[in-house]
Amino acid sequence: MVVDSTLHIWIHCEPHDRHGAGQRDRIPLRRRLSLAMNRRFWLTGLVAVMLGAAGWLYTPDRDRAALEIRYLADRADLRQVDGVRLHVRDTGPRGAPVLLLLHGLGASLHTWEPWARALDTTYRVVRFDFPGHGLSAADTDYSDVRTLRLVASLLDSLGILKATVIGNSMGGRIAWRFAATHPARVGKLVLMAPDGFASPGFAYDTRADVPAALGLMRWVLPRRMLEANLAPAYADRTRLADSVVARYYDLMLAPGNRAALFARMQQTMLIDPVPVLRTITAPTLLVWGEQDRMIPLSNAQDYLAAIPQARLVRLSALGHLPFEEAPVRALIPVRAFLAE
């Protein structure tokens, strides 16, 4: 890296005083002036390089109007719910059983489209972008409590009393918390590699330890960086289509989304899930890719031990996003569960 090299050069332009501060005065004045000028030269060069790199790597937001032309199916899909504008898709027969699909961190409702198209001939399929994701507006409060209230308000606004809730990763955490908080509103529960148990950087009852450097993504986010973070979610990276990467990247660059994502991570506060999971009364299907590198399959045992009516389906050769990686195969056990 050019910046690293420049830093190394600048640091080593400093005089090394091995014998104490008084030894510096023994350096001839001309030599000290030369060293000072040298340091200033390299410092100026360092700043210039860093500014140049920032200018080169700077990633501006995408134009919202252009994003809506590409990713918004209908203007009516933008709904005001509990004070925030949400991007919602609601398809399928109005009198049919309802499926509510909740996406993971950094994703959007588009992640569910292969399943939505396969299911909305039989079911009413509702999916939406969480605030600060996709085409939904940013919020100020990204706590789970606020998110649970938004989910309930959305169902109210759509006239939905009860639904089967399907959630992945962060959406899985919201799904099981919603099932525990609103048991009368959840008929069945499908958890796809859900989040919720403590992990490095995420302890219970304390805000997440998010590196401040991660906040730089608000200004610098090369596409290759996003792709490098998305690829491990697939067991077979060749299945990660360029069009999918482009969609994630475009919507990550929607105005306000990067700042919202960083704020959401900072505000994340996990609770001990076990007492909550034990209260879930809905029949629950756990679906896990055997090659999930994000939330390993071994985590499924914690949910099986805590949720009274839970069972597990393992998907061989799939990762964290089976509904994207192999939507037809991954849907088979879910469709069977829904039909029971």
C-alpha cells in the first residue's frame, strides 16, 4: 500500500535519540534544520497521498430516484408506518395464509424474491426493507424493541392479524423475538440461521463493540470490499451472481443507508435468548446451511434445546443464504412445513 509505505518512510525520518533528550542538542543546527524540513516534506507528502487515496476511494451515495426506477416495483410499495417510510411488497391472494419474510443485516426484501414468486400463488407474501436498508428510509432508533414495534405496526396497517414469520440472520432474531412477544400473531416460525446468541464483540445487555474504523464505510466502500464480505455467505461462491452483488452494492449506497447500518450495529444490544426462546409456542422449523460460515450449524443446538416445538433441517453444501444460493432446493422443506 502506498500510504503504508509513506508512513513507514515518515516515521523513520525522525531522529532516534538513544541516549536521552539532552543528546538532541548535540546534533548540529544545520542537521536539525535538515531533519525538520525532511519531516515536513514527508508529512506533507503523507497528507497529500492520504487525501488523494480518499478522493480516489470515496464512494458517493447513489441517486435515490435512479434506485427507485431500478428496484421499486410500484410507488404504492412505499408506505408510512409508525413514522418511518418503509419499502413493502405485498403479493398473493388477500384471503390466503400470510407469510412475513424478514431479511438479514445489509440485505433487502429482494433477497426473498425467488421464494416470493414461488409462494405467492398460494400464500399472501409480505416482505419489507428494515429502516436504513434497501429503499426504506433511515430511522433514529434501531433497537430490537423499536423494530418489533415496527413489525407489529406494519401488520396492523395491512390488516393482518396472524402470519407465519420467516427470518434469516438478524431477521431471524427479530422473528423469534416477535413470536415470543406476540404469540397470538405468529402461527408458525421459520428461522434460517438466526442471530441472537452472544459472540465475539456481542455480549448480553451491553451495546455491541463496533470498531470505529468500520464507520469509514460511510464514505469509502469499494464494490470489491462489499463483494469480499458477501461471498463467504455462499458455500459455493460461483453461485454468487454479478447481478446479486450489484443489487447489494446499489442499495447499500442508497442515501443514508451506510450511516444507518453503522448506527444499527452500534445500537445492537443482545439479551439472553434462552428465557425468551422457551416461551415460544409456535411450531418452529430451523433451516441451516451445513457450510454456513457466518453463523455455524452448531448454533442450531442452542435453539433446539430452548424452543419447545423446534426441529432442524440441514441443507448440505449450502451457506448462510440458501434462499439465494439454491432457492428451489432450500424451499422444499419449508414448503412442506407450511403445508402441515
